[in-house]
Amino acid sequence: MRRPLRRQRGSTLLEVLITMIVLAFGLLGIAAFQVKAQAGASESYQRAQASVLLEDMHARIEGNAPHASAYVLDYPLGSAATIADCSALAPGAALDLCQWGNALKGAAESKGGASVGAMAGARGCITQIQAPDPASGVCRPGIYLISVAWQGWHKTRSSALACGRNLYGDDGNRRAIALRVAIGLPSCS
């Protein structure tokens, strides 16, 4: 004789509770992913800003090529908190460095009276790698390294670039990119 099957008439409280726990863990995973994605987007934005600042100084140096050595710095720009007044400076390296220092401090964009247009703790460095030598038969161009460093949001491998080293606590939080610029000697023979 066959027994009749009993029909199940809904979910038990235990099944609902387990479903809620699984759903909660899934939502926590999605939230953690969102936080990581936001940090990645912010890091990407900062790197793009640094690239713009590198190209800006590259154009300034090339525009004033005969005086390229005047752009070499003994200290990183951007470390002072206040925006400098560049209006009294004559066109040339001093004006370009003043304006670039202000751009590193975020002067290009403000929000609520605060400068927010650059990366967190941005610093700019310009060093000379090779001095120009216009001597006959040598004709060696001047080579300069333009670097931009800033504070990253999470720790990574330390940059080999010297710009901003030891200015951001743990050096794994420092981000830095650089561009080499060769200034030729058109009058060389």
C-alpha cells in the first residue's frame, strides 16, 4: 500500500534565516568591492592629474629652452600651504615655477575657498641628469627629469624616484611619476 505524500506548505523560519544571512554576506561583499573600486578610481584620477602637471612643466621648459637649467630645483615645489602670488614675476623660469607650484597645490580648482584641483600632498621636482655641452664635436644636449609625487590612498611598492621621498610617512604611500626631457642645442655644429 502506498502512503500519500505530504505537501510542504511554505518555508520554515530556519530557511528564511539562512537566506537572510547569505544575502547579508553577499551585500557586504558588494560594499567592500565598491570601496575598493572607489579607491582605484581616485588613484587613477590622481595619476591623470600628475600626468597633466608633468606635461605642463615639460611645455614650459621647452618653451624656454635656452634657460632650461634655471628650472632645476634644490627642493620639491608644492610643499608650502599657501598659494603664492606670481603676478609680480617677469615671464621666464621664476614665473613658470611659481605657477607650477600653485598648480601642485591645487590652485586651478577651488571648493568652499579651499584649493582642491591637484593630488593629495602633491610635490614637483626638477633635476638635471646631464648638463648641456655645446663644445664643437661634442654637442651634448641637456637632459632634465621632471617628477611629480603625491600621497596615495593605500600602501604599494615604493617608487624608485627620489621626488617626495620620506615626505608621506611610510614610503609605500608615496606615488611618483617622471618624464625625461632632452633640450637640444640647435646652434651646435
